[in-house]
Amino acid sequence: MYSGLEKSLEKAREKGSRENWDEEGALPTNKESYYYMKKLLLLFPPELVPPIVYPDPDGSLGLDWDNLDGTNITVVVMPSGEIAYSIY
């Protein structure tokens, strides 16, 4: 994983590290979600456009790409290691 993406992951983990981090009742980032997200990011080639990494209010971690053609790709890694995604 290249350093910029690793820094983004750490920032997302830090942002979501406490209970109610969004002031709307969010759960803290789950350790398992962090572990599985880190494993997933290790698979990305360095030339891939870096996504926005963010904590999700349910304790999971997400990735988001806003593409120039208007499409959006979202990937969420759950504490169980399951991956959910949407493309629109």
C-alpha cells in the first residue's frame, strides 16, 4: 500500500475512533473493519486513482471514488470482512 493511501486510512480510523464521532450516535470504527480494509488496500496497484477513505457511522470503513464521467464507486468493509459496493 502506498503511503498516501495508508495515511488516508489512518486519518479515517482516527476520525471514527470515538463513540458518537459524528455527533449523531455513530459507533467507533471497528478494529476488524480496519484490519480487513488494510488487507483490501494492499491489493490495490499504486497507479490506481486513490479513493476517499472514510469511517461509516455503523463502525465500518468505506472507500469512495467520484469519477470524472459522473459515476461513483463506493466500497464498504464490514467488521465481518464482508464487502458491500455500489456503482452509480
